[in-house]
Amino acid sequence: MAEPLSFEAFFEAEARTLFRRLCAVTGNSAEAEEIMQDAFLALWERWDRIETIQDPTAYLYRTAMNVFRKRSRRATLALRRVLSPAAEPTPFAEIDMQQDVVAALAELTSRQRAALVLTDVMDYSSEEAGRALGVSAGTVRGLASRARATLRRQVGEQT
Amino acid sequence: MNEHRDLLENVGERFAFPDQAFERLARRRDRKRRNQRIAAGVVGITVFVAAVWIVTTGGPFDRALTPGASVPATTPPSVTDPAPDVTPRPGAVGFIGLAPVGATPSAPEHGELVLSLYGRSTTDGGRFRAWVYADGRIIWDMEGDFPYGANASTTGLLEQHLTPEGVERIRSEIVSTGLFAHDLTLLSGRVREDASGIQQPVGIIWGTIQVRGGDRLVSVTWSNPEMYPQDPGIVATPEQSTALERLDALLTHPESWLPASAWEDEEITAYVPSRYAVCYSATDRALGASRMVSLLPPTAQNLLGDRDRTRYGASDTGIYCSVVTTGEARGLAETYDAAGLRLDDRSINSRLGYLVESPDLPHGEVSIYFEPYLPDDQFLLCSPCG
């Protein structure tokens, strides 16, 4: 059951963590902030019926991942239309790329990073992560597995 | 498996959290709503004409109704930027916060709720709430910039008076959709991308209508699953979707769709409550009610410490609210001002609230705010929401 707070208090309590995780997924703070805002705005509209939402934090993350998925799909379509690879921002470009782990993360696709954040950071089951990302549980397992393998290889090579 | 948890969390921490993140969120919300209202304005004229025709003639579904004599002129909402200006303007009728000294409370103090409407309409795009009482009062507020509004963002709570026939007319209008046999939660509508690449709702956005049926209120809730994919509900049938679109057209200020004959007194006045809920909650979820109260100025501690409080939530954390009279609310606000508590400017365009900051609260603050009571003994749990 929900533990309602004022929306402002909920934002203060959850925003930093969500933003951090979205940065890990997108590799880009501007995009992370936009996704975070969209997710909070959806929940804000429902806040006075908060007691009907069983877990506001879970609702927030599911919405954020849904926004991420839609944006990725739109970005892919836009890229196909204009055939301009430059339209996609380089992930993690705004932080120190000399760091081995960051370089390794940049090797992953954003979908792989999303699967990893949901399963390894947030302890979602493959089914739950699949619902958030709009893919099957098997796809989540595949994405996360390839991501882990890449990270182990990349980080291992550099240490 | 968790070997990657620290790695991912550490990488995320290297990104700087945006300054004034909440204010940026609020500005984004205002921009988004303005865009929705602009888009709605394009199709709104058509829908509005249809709604007027439906209500004034009975439309295609209520042949028993007599055509209305006339339709009051409406003031279309402005789509100017509502973000920063929260100061009352000349000619404002509604207000935010506590009732002005000397204002006469709405009478009678208690009333039976006949129906309530709450949601965001594709016709207008602004959030609309209305409560209709058996004594004829319709109390409502709406987002947007109206000449009589409390500020550039919202009207504040307003009051008008319907005839008994007017009350029944709205009720039968809603019930005639056939959706109110029992509680329903429906999903309907879609989105389309406009020329600017902004996703605009088609059909419905979201809403809830409650209608009294005997001794209980029957509730129908709907939302657009392409806009709110996490919302629960069952997919509406085509007939239900059509009915929802009719209801959607009612989620806008009532003088735009009620005929003149429905009004006892069409003059818009401010709704002046007799009582307020004073609510408090902390960023730190572990902070209990007593601890929160102990951080308030002594006068407020004395008043709220002894007062019954209701907890909203299943555990011992959450929002706590107590009932106070308007006089007590004013006393509390004066106490907070005198103690130098900071106004909570995150929601100042919707309600009066303060922030309690203390070295004892390393993980955030306590927010304490006032919400008006309505005649059916409910209060608005979250004025800024929706």
C-alpha cells in the first residue's frame, strides 16, 4: 500500500536516485532529466488519488522506463529518416571518459543499460523489467546477459 | 549479479543533479499544459459547439430535455505563460490560501454531494474539478488564466448556484451515457503527434466522475493508455469510448456548457470554506507525526499536538491532517510567519504552505500546508495535483 507524502516531498525523496539511474541508462543528463520530468508529471496528475496507486515509486520507475522506450523508438525512427548518426548524442560524453567503467558502459546499447539497471540495480525480475521496457522476459535476460559479459570483458581488460 | 550495481550507481553519481529541479519540473508542466490548451483550442471550438448543442437541445441522447433559452457567453482560457505570476490581479474572484478576513463562509456549512467531476479535457486541456451539491451549489476550479481567476495559473475555488432542475439536468446528462450502473475504470483514447512533434491526446485524457445513486456514489474513471500506460483499467468498448468522449466534453468550466435555465445564480463568487485541513508530511519517511509537530513553533505545537489527526497511508508514515477552523488556520499562519518559516513556493500558486527546516532534519524538510474543506466534509488532499 502507498505511503503518501506531499508530492513535493516525494519528488525530493526520489528525484536524485531516479535521475542517477536514468543517467546510467541514457548516458546523457539532459535526456535523463526530460525522462525524469515526464515520469514525475504523469504521477503528479494522479497524486491526489495516491492511495489508489499501490506503489508510487514503482509507478514512477515503470513510467520512466516507458518514456525512455518511446523516446528511443522515436529517436530510431528519426535517425532512419534523416540518416544522420550525428543526431544521437554520444553517451557519457559529459563525464570523464578516461574512466574505464564509463568507457565500458558506453559500449553498451541504451536498452542493454536499461535492462541492467532494472535487474541488477533495482532487483526487478526479468518479467517486471520486461513489462517496464515493453519487451519479453527472455529479451530482458538476453540484453542483461550480453551487457554483463561486455562489462566483464571491458573492465577486465583494462584492470 | 550485483557486481554491477555499484558500478552503475557510481556512474550515475558523476552526473550533476540539475539545480532547481522541482522548479524546472513545474515550468515543464506549465509549458506542457499550455501546449495542450493551444492544441485543444484548435479542436475545442468544434467540440464546444457540439457540447452546447447537446446540453441545450438534449442532443441525440436525452430527448426529454427542453431546449435552453440561451447559453451564457464564455470566456475562452488564455494561453499566455502561467508560470511565474501568482499575485492576485485586479478583478480576481477566486483566491488561494486562507479566506480573506471578513469573507462570508459558503452556506450551509454541510451539503450532500450529488456528483463530482474531475479531470483534464481534450476540449480545453486544463484540469477541471467540480462538486455539485443537492442544495444547488456548484463549487469548481480550473487551471488556466481567466480574468476572474486567483492568479495566472488557476481560478481558485469558485461557487455558483444551480436550480434543482439544473442539478438534475447535469446528473441525468451524465447518467444517460449508460456508464454508471456500477463503478468502472476504463482505458480509451490515443495520441497523435502534431506538426511540432508534440504528442497530443485524441479522444480523452483522464478523468473521474462520481454520481450519487441512492446512498452511494458510483464512480467512473478513465484514462488514455497511450499517455498513462501504467494506469489500471479495462479497455473500453467502442460504445463506452464514445460515451467517455461525451463526458470528456463536460470537464471544462460549467458556464461554457450549462444553459441559462440551469442557473439559480450564475454570478461567480469565491468559495469560502468554513474549515481547513492542516496537513504535514516530511521528506524523511521515517519521521512520525509527533516528531513533525515537535518541530513547529510552540503555539502550533499546542494546537496540533492535541488535535485529532488522520493519517493517509497504511503505515505510520505519510501525510497527517487535522481539522481547524478558519480562525485557527489564520492563527497558525501568523505563527509560522512570525517564526520565520519559509513559504513553500513550489506550490504557492495552488495552496498556502510552509517549510520547516531544521538541523535535526538532515534529509529534507517538513512541509505543512492548508487545504480547504468542502461542504460534504471532504478536503482537497492535494490542490496542486492533477
